[in-house]
Amino acid sequence: MTMVKPNPDGNTPSHRPPEADKRWEFPLADADQCVKCALCLPHCPTYRETRDENESPRGRIALMQGLARDELTASDRLATHLDRCLGCRNCEPVCPANVPYGRLIDSGRRLLAEKGRRIRPTERMANVVLTRPSLLWMVSRLGWIYQASGMKWLAERSILHFFPKLNRLSRLLPPTRWRRQGVPKTAGRQDRGSVQLFLGCVADELDPGVSRSAKQLLEAAGYAVSIPSAQGCCGAPAQHGGQASQSRRLAQRNLAAFNDKLPVIATASGCTATLQEYAEIEGSEDHHRFQQQVWDICQFLDGRVDGLSFEALPSRAVLYLPCSQRNVVGGSSAIIHLLKRIPELDIITPETKGECCGAAGSYLVRQPELSDQLGRRAAEGIEAQKPDLLLTTNIGCKLQLRAQLKVRGLDCEILHPVELLARQLAI
């Protein structure tokens, strides 16, 4: 495969980032697979909103090709077009040439860093917090104080009214608790084997009920569950932000933390997608081996809970599948199959056709205007279904949809499917 090694241009500072010192080549041959046929355009959320070719998959690929061939410079304008990509990968399933767009957009952002594009202070600070559990714990507890003291309610109705961006961030904050609720070990023997549970960072800190529910269901199905203490962030923010060295370090940390003989069960679809593509970060044998160990929680449970029964729930539930679940992890049929085990539950799966709620990891913070446009569109479709419950498998989607639906006056409960299954488990 022909590769082109990026060269420094006139805008590159003399002090280059650490990853620039390592031999690396942009996958130009993968980009050249794109024939610019435009079949991806109707499925790209940003292009649907802007009608700007630079905001489409083929437009961004053309920009990355020009950047890799030194025909374009790493300008702020070019960087903005790549930054505004959600990384939803809705374009991949409809591409007749099987262009690996996810690999290309990550490589393109890394190429920007290689050519001297500096990381924003807010992104750098977020990565520091996400990769240090003690800092993440502290930030989460400050959020609890902010809400429990009434400061959130007061601030949103007074001073934050004059700072729309800060007010928006305040409204995105989920309810938090000072102390977590532990899950007692499920009664009965765990004689079907052992599994390991991946917690992640933001997902587990802001939504710990998902990990508790996953552990409860796995133990009820007959599995002994271990939670390695040395695990950490999956590395998605660094990988999708072009920070190759950091994503490599985080991947190596998780490889060392988990037993290489046991399944690794992940609950958040965004984390699962990253873990299952660790070989994209570094194609070593260990990375390939690890990604084969990783299971989505619902795909693992499907077919392994036949001995369990669930209590009836006469409710209407909308299942909103995140882009990472649909386009990378898969397993939508497994989720539906599991949920159908709950008697009387009416499951609605709305057509997406290229829709995205606009969360996309840190996108809902980095690109607030476009994120809100996409969030409103997704919320409209959900509201039309008049659900009692909303089910989704990613924390970012949960935060975004909760905020957007609340604005529309729809305050339905939002759960991960395993939370609902654990709640209805007949013990």
C-alpha cells in the first residue's frame, strides 16, 4: 500500500509535538479509494445541516488528501472543517468503495497535529481530567455540590442568563450523587466462567447505575465478574483528537490491566467502539488480541440469559441507537432481542437515516451550535413517538437527549437497556 509521509510546511513551529518524532504515515491509499460519488452525502449529519461540500465525507477526504500531499496548509479554516466532523461514520455502511472513513478522520486530525496545529486549552484540560480518576472524582463531587446546594437552579435563572454558552453547559449536567450505591453480589453460583467489566471514565462517573446493572445481570446469568482497578479511559477523546501518543499510552494501560484470557465486557457504545479498534492505534499482536476479547454487554448477554425471567412492564419505550452502536459496534438485534424478554414492553425503533443527536463525545461542548441543531432534530423524532421511556447505550447521547427533551417539556426517564433489564429482573 502506497503511503505518503507528511512533511512540515511553513506554518509548522520549530518545536513539534512528541508524536511527530515517531515515524508515521498518513493512509493516503485508503483516502484514494474514495471516488467522490456523493452517495454518502444524504447520510452525513453535518452536510445535511450546512449543505457545504467541505462538511461532507468526500469533501473532508479531499481536504485530507491535499494536506497529506502538501497541496494545502494546516490552516484554521481547514482544521475547522475536520473538527466539525462528528465521527459518526454514517457514511461507511453506504460507501460502495468501503472507504474506512473512521480511520481517515482520526489520521487527518493527527496529521494536523503533526503539522503544528496546537491542541485547544479546553481539550487539553478535559483530557487531563478524563485520564486521572482522582480529578474526575473531584469534578463530579463539585458538580454534586453545585446542584444539591441550589446554586445550579439559581445560576441558570440569574447570572448565567447573560452567558448562554455557560448556561447551556450547566443544563447539560446530569443529576449526580455524593456516594455511589454498591451492588450486592447476586445470590447463586457463578459457575459459567469469569468475565471482566470495563468501567470507562465519564460513563461510569456520571452514570454508575449502568455498571451496577451490568454486573447484576452478568452474575445472575452465572458469571463471576471482576473489575480491574488499574483500568482507565479507553482513549477515545485522544484518538479522535489526533493525540496519538496519549491514545497509545491509554491503550497500553488497559492492555496491562486486563487478563488476556477472559472476556472484557463494556457498556458504553463509544468506549466499546474504541476498545474494539485498538489495532487502529497500534497494530501489535497484543492490540489485535485485546480487541478480540472485547464484548458489547448486550451482545454478550444475548443467548446467555435464557434461564432468567423478567417482570412485565406495560410501557412504551423508544430505543435510540447511538451512531457508535449502529456503525461500529453493531448488535442492535441483540439489544432488541433482550428487551423483548420483558413482557408487555412496547419497543419503538425510530428510523435514523443519517440522523445523529450531536453528542459525539466532546462534540456537544466543542461545537455547541451544530450540536444543538442536531439534538433538536433528534428530540423532535423521539417526542413524536410519545414514549414513557427512552433507552440508549451511550452516555453522551443520554446527556444530550435529556437536555433537548427537557427543553421540549418531555421529562421521560432515560436508561441504558441493561438498567431496565436489571430493574425488571425477577429474583
